[in-house]
Amino acid sequence: DALVADWVSVASHRQNRTFMPPKNECPLCPAGHGSMPSEIPERDYQVVVFENRFPSYAVTSVGADAPDPSGIFGTRPAVGRCEVVCFTSDHESSFKDLPVERVRTVIDTWAQRTEALGAIPEVEQVFAFENRGREIGVTLPHPHGQIYAYPYLPDRTKSLLEAARRYHERTGRLLGADILAAEQADGSRVVVSGTHWTAYVPFAARWPLEVHLSPHRDVPDLVALDDEERDELAVIYRD
């Protein structure tokens, strides 16, 4: 999009994806659970990851790598990955209902997939997130999340990195660490204060409900978290 210098993924095949099926036709329930074939060939499971059948980004992607000389109509293949994470076989459950041990398994899964997908040459960012509710466009009611491996940096990520870079050039310090220290010192917006993590409502919250969860140790990604940090993250994130 030349107007804002950001990429837009066009995935017309997603118009035909499965939309809010009844429980007995859910493709995320274990095999043999309902009348429709399952994406998961086991009769029960804990945490499962598989490629999205209707991806916005894929290993083999349709589209021409055609930079436009005018700079107006440039295109490129949407090479990347979209994965689905199912963290319970219980169709009626939700993330908040998971035992803390299962949440820890999900965190380890996020970290493992972040490392694996981040090693793909075309991938610029790996982003794990949970889908919940019709309000944000969920098409399957079964509890699940997704992992996107972007072939570019989304606009918000670029803004975050640029702000952090400018702050470091000006002060020699890490912006995220200083924001965390300031929120801890103020205390009025702190929701949970743990040994390794603090959850707080940001000073300039953009949403009616918004909580940031920050590790006390400076780490580059989920992969770098040690066992104790992952253990506490499983408890605080679920809470």
C-alpha cells in the first residue's frame, strides 16, 4: 500500500474456509469425535500444531515478485507460514480453564515454533496469538490460537522498533526496560507483580481492556526464556 508504505496480504481463497461449524463437524476436535474429518488424526491430544489449510502466508505462494517502477503497484509472493495451535481437545473449554502444566506446554510450543519459523530465510517476524470470539472474526469456536510467520515487518512492529532505536541512541538504555521500571515505581497500574514478570495496564492504553506482560530480565524473544521464567509465565499469563 503505497499510501502508508505497508504490505497488505490478499488471500481470496480464505473466503471458502470453514465457518462456525456445529460441534459434531468441528475439524479441531479429535479424530472420530464427530461426523467430519479432523485436522488431528488422534483420538485425544494435549497441544497440537499444524499448518493452516487457508493461510495468508504459505511456503508456496501465488503471486509475482514485481516491484512497480512507479512505486505504486508493487507486489510480491506471500511467502511465510500460518500455523494453528490447538491447546485442548475439549471443544467447550478455553485457555483460562487449562491446567497450569498445559499452559507451560503451550509456552514451550510457542518458543519452539518461534525458533523454527524464525530460521526460514524469508521470515521477518514470528507472531503467536490466541483467537477467541466472533467479535474478532473467529471462524472456528474450538479453543485455538495461531502463529504467523510474516515475510515482512508489519507496520506496528516497525514503529515499535524505531521508537526503541531512537530511545537507545538518545539515552543508551532499553526503552522496554525503562517503561517497566517506571510502571513498577509508579505502581498504580500494576496488576500482578511476580518474581520474573510484571503485568500492568500501560500508561497510554489504547483499548478498554489492555494489559502488558513484561519479563524482568532483558531477553530478545520467547526462545531465550529459562525454565523458571516459563514456569511463572504459565501462571501469570493464565491468570
